[in-house]
Amino acid sequence: MTTVRLPLFPLNSVLFPGLVLPLNVFEERYRAMMRELLKTAEDEPRRFAVVAIRDGREVAPTAPGLPDQTALPEKGPAAGFGPDPVQAFHRVGCIADAATIREREDGSFEVLATGTTRVRLLSVDASGPFLVAELEELAEDAGEGAGALSEGVLRAFRSYQKRLAGARERSLASAAELPDEPSVVSYLVAAAAVLDTPSKQRLLQAPDTATRLAEELKLLRAETAVIRHLPSLPAVDLTRAPTSPN
């Protein structure tokens, strides 16, 4: 088992390998994390782990006694995550490599990172200025029939895209722009589909690529059937996730 210790950045969303993650970093605990990452040489990966926060939890509420606005704000690296932070997070996340970390004049940071490798969260250390996680790297196994499933998912995904875009062909990605490697397809579709966080989390933690693709095929067919009966839906941006505040 390969384990690694990395700074931990919890989000209300799921990061997948290969996907771009823009971040607007303004909380002090995450500013401290970025200052630490900037100490890494530019030719070395500036890695941190991203995990999704479990339903019903929020990142650093402004006060522990809401709606009592006179209560003092929670402070520290684990603020908002309870006495045992590991329980606040989903156990499978993704390593992110920060290609760009730019500090603004007010001390906040603009960060552009990319998901690289799935990891399992083993423990969380809240003794420093930011959370640090002990993580187990997860291999990506193909599983049985991943190639055929990938072809089916791509067909279903294009139908889903067409419905989302209102059948405007010029707004759709061409076949040449879509990947054909099954694991890449599985992560692209998982990120691009309009699904809630628990559904995306289940896709991230699928035991192998074939299982993920099979689940996506069911989800895409179901979502496409639903969209058929709706008057209109906005197209989604398939190349960038929305900026995630903290």
C-alpha cells in the first residue's frame, strides 16, 4: 500500500483525475496552505488532496451558534468540521497538482490545479495551520468490458449533450474532441454530467473503470429521458469546473 501525506482541501464538490479545478482562496487556513505549497520548487509538483464534504456540512460556518450572530467565529484548520474532521469528509478523493498559484494584493490566492490520482482518506491531522491528510493512492483497474462500455457511454453522452444544448449541433463537441481511452471517458463524463455530489462521489469511488462506465450509462439514459420532458436546460461547460470558493 502506497501512502502519502498531503495538505487537505475539502470542497462541496468532487474532483476527478484529469479535470481542471480553479480555486479562489481567501480563508486563512487555505492561504497558509498555498503559502506552504509555494515553497515547493517550480519544477516539482505542488500537490494537495481534495475531498468532498459530506451532505449537511458546510465549510467554516461564520459562527458555531447560528443564528446567534453575537457568537464568536470558529477558528483553526478544522473549523466547521466537528471534533473528528475525518468524519466530515467522503473517504475517496483526488490529488490535485497546482500549476498556478497567484497571490493577490489582499493576500488571497488564485489557483489553477488539475486532478491527477484517486486517493483514499485514512486520517486527518489538524495540529498545524491547515489540515493534512494521510492518504492511500488507489490504482485504476480497467475491469471487464471497459472498451465496449466506453463506446456506449460516448454515444449516450452525445445524446445527453444534444438534449442539454437544445439540439444545437454547433454547440456540441465534435467526435474528434472526445477521448477514446475508457478511464479518461469515465472521468470526463462523470465531471461533465449534471449530477448531484453524492452521485458524482459514487462514480469517483467506483472499484474499476467498467463499473463506473456501466453506472454512467444508466445515469445518462435516465437523465436524457428526463430532459426530453423539460422545456429547456442550459448547456454545460465541459472543459472547466466553476470556480470553487472556500
